Amino acid sequence: MVPTKDAAGHIERMATRRGYGSEIVRAAAASVASMPERMRIELLPGISLINWPTDEPMPDLSGRPLDDLVLVKTAFEFVALILDTAIYADTPHLGEIREALTGNSKAGGFRVERFMASDYASFHGVCFEGNDPHARIQIRLFGKLAFRIHFLHLALDAPKIVYTHNLKTGDHDFTRA
């Protein structure tokens, strides 16, 4: 995804790398300026383009909010990575979360807090924030959407742990505090 003003240069580089001749590459790049908006156009075999009507792409957040169970499942899987094989323990505290994840609407043991940062950023992240007094996992999407999952009857014997995925570079980072 690139701003429209930079698209021709990107098309030229992609087509050249794929072995297209210079005349074809120039013609395809020149056609970018006259493309209709919101339509997928195949410029060359294997190279398609959609001319979106903005130079500042951002996620569309107007849809339905994420279901709490999706957030709890993501956080619980992060807890599983922290606990390693201890996640298989048959304890009431882990059991009540498993019950909720299998659709038992009466099960609980968690609370989901939703908030937003002031600006978007090009990363997703998951963080074990510590126990205060219970385990708290924070999930970030696009840097802006934030969710804190409180596992009300669970405490982890682990340092603070942060995992991030950079959406621009594809790099992953995992740190322990």
C-alpha cells in the first residue's frame, strides 16, 4: 500500500524485477494516473492495483466491535505461551476460562476493558502487564485499539512480557522486562 503519487515508481520496480520490458513497464506505470477509484485493475499479469481514494490509509473501525471471547482467547493463548506446559493444569482458575471459551455463557473469570490510544501506529502487540492483583494482558491493534483482559482469578509467576509485530516491516519483537 503506497500513496498514489508513489505508485508509478513502485509499479516500475515490481514489473522490472519480474522481467517485463522497459516499454511495457513505462506504459503500465503511466496508466496508474488515469485509473478509476476502488476497482482492482490488473496492469500486467501478476500485478494488480486498486486506486483507493486517499493517500492516508487507515483501518475502517466502523464495523461491529470485536467479540470479548475473541480477545479473551487471544489473551489466553498468550498466557499459554508464558505458562508453557503448566497451561494444562486442571485448576479451577484455568477451568473457568476454558469453560467461557467453549461457549458456557455462565462461566467467567475475566473482564475486558476497551480503550484507545490517541493515534494509530503500524504495529499489533500483546503484553503481560503483570498481576495487579490478578493477571492482566493488553492487546493492541494498529497501535490505537487497545484491550486489557483481566483474568480475575489468575496470577502468573512471570516477568512482564511484550510481543510486537511491526506492520510496515513484518519484524517481530519479544522482550521480557
